[in-house]
Amino acid sequence: MTVNLSIDIPETLADALQETPEQFAREARLAMAAKLFEMKRIPSGVAARIAGMDRVTFLLTLHSLGVAALDLTADELDQDVLNA
């Protein structure tokens, strides 16, 4: 099940960004998903679904947005390695 989110934006925004409305919508979904992921509000799988892509593609795309795909402390990384 999904919920539709509607956001009012100026009609001229997509033109100002030299994008179609569809391109802007995709970029906005990706930006929202990346920010929620960065804030640790949602896991990468959920973020990927919001962005409309598979999880691996989403994680690989994060770098272009300045978001770390892996944000672990040294202790968390050590624990991860021990649990692998």
C-alpha cells in the first residue's frame, strides 16, 4: 500500500531548473529519500522504494548527493565485522 503526497510548487520551477515536471518529481523523490536516510529516519530499502529505484542503485547514487551510504562509527564497524 502506498500513500500519495502532493506538494505545491511554482509552475515555473521546473522550467527554471531546465527540467520537465517529471524530471523534477524524480529528483525531488530522490532528494527526500536521501535526506530521510541520512537522518536515519528510514532504512535504505524504504528510501530506495521512495526514490523509485533498487536498493543498490540508491546506495550508489547517494555519493552524488553528498550523502554517505555507510555511516558507522569505528566501534559499530568493528561490531559489524565481528557479526559477519
